[in-house]
Amino acid sequence: MISFTLLCGCQRRPLYKETRVLMGTFVQVTSPEKEAPEIVFAEIRRIEALLNRYKEDSEISRLNKIGRLRVSHETFLVVKKAKEFWAISEGAFDITVAPLVDIWGFNRKDFHIPEPGLIKKNLALVGSDKIILHEEEDMVEFKTPGTRIDLGAIGKGFAIDSAVRKLKEHNIHSCLINAGGQVYALGTKYGLPWRIGVISPRKNGVRDLLKLTGKSVSTSGDYEQYFVKEGKRYSHIFNPKTGYPADSGVISVTVIADDGLTADALSTAIFVLGKAKGEQLLREFPGVEARIIEEEYAPHN
């Protein structure tokens, strides 16, 4: 989701800025180095080809079809990290929610509330304990036929981390990457922190200003991908235990971490858990910050 905006200040020389659509969102790259955007786009495109379940030939798409696949080490690492976040969040973060995403129509933007029986049936396919990892051969296997995974809540963070590594390999140390609410601020902008405005979840404008250097930020909220039925808002972030979109009283979570993967996964987990349990989870990650907005405190138009 697009949740951040670059706040420009004075600069010594022009910044190169380019935007493309990758991983289902707008990816914007800003840097004083002309070659930075193409390096970032090429790496994110490469990771997307592995992790995007909607691409027929991706590793995740093939894994979802056959239930057992030897994958690249990168894909294996992302799935392994996802299982770790599932365990530490007590199931709030779960990449096996793909069947739920599909029956609610979020995969096709054909939004509707499924019958309770259908939700119950698909809940039987959910749970990262159904993912078996064979480390020696980078093999991923599903214990339950019909289980499928969706890396949308962790893949962008991993892709950005990979792009940052590529930039450093090319001796580029100043760049801002914004992948639809997933941001990495590499280095500084002419010696000053990158200034990022976090968009308000319920009205136009900036609600928070972040000054970042060598940090990643991810926002998860109920205000980008959602539908309203009989006055109730249903977002694309699911509670894996109920089969329904998360309803924890939280409408926006912004996490600031050293790496994109951690920020991406934690913003989703905290959104599902709610403020109290989310803050408890955060204690397991020293140095990581979170800004949590609950519905009752949200400004309305």
C-alpha cells in the first residue's frame, strides 16, 4: 500500500527519481546516483519472479500447485523467516492465508463475504505448522494438500533488502526506495537524514514525520485494500485464526527496523494482534520501533 511520501528539502545537486510498477505496487527510487534506479528495479524484478504467487512460473506459484518443491536458497530463506515470525507472533503472522485471501476475493478484487462453511473449510488449510522445511536441499513441502502460501506480507521487505545489498555492491550509499508503504533509506541525502512523511490513515495529509538513515519502515493499514459491507470495513490483512479480516481495533501500524523483512512482517503481525499484544511482541525485537494507531484515536474527515 502507498503510505509514505518523500518530503523534499534543499539539495546540492539533482536527485534522480524513477517509478515503476513491481510486486503489485508502485516502486519509487530516489538517489543522487543516476544508475541507482535501474539497479533497484532489476533486483526487485528478480525477487518478484521467485516470490509472486500470481506469476505462473514463479517458485511460489509452482510450489502452491504441487505442494513440494526444491526452491532457490533465497525463496527457502524467506519461507523459513516467515515460519519464525509465525512462531514468535503465536500465529498472528502467517503466510498460509492464501486460501482465505482467495475466497474473500482479494486476489481478483471481487470482494465479498464468504459463507461461514467455506471459511471453516479453508481454515483447515491455514497454519504455518503445515509447512515442512528440508534445509539440506532447500525443499519446501506442505503437510496438508490444498495449503498455499502468499508472501505479500514479507516479500517486499526481502526484495528491498536485496536491492540495498546490490546498491552497496555498486558502491552506492545514498538512495531512498519506496515500494508502496515499504521504505528503505540508504545512507543520507547530502549528509542529512531522509525525511519521510507517513500518510494519515483516515484523512489526507501527513500525520508523522520520520528522519531516517540506514533504516527500513513498513506500514500496514486498513485504508488501502478494503471493502465496506453494511457499514463495516473489511481489510486485506487476515486473522489466520478466525478466517476473517483482522479486527483488533488497530487501523495502522508503522514499524521502523534495520531491515525491510523485519519491518514488513512485524507491521502485519502487530496489526493482527492489536496494540497491547503487539507491544508485547515488539519487546522481542530490541531497537525496533512501532507507531500504532487505533480506530478510536483516528481523525476523520
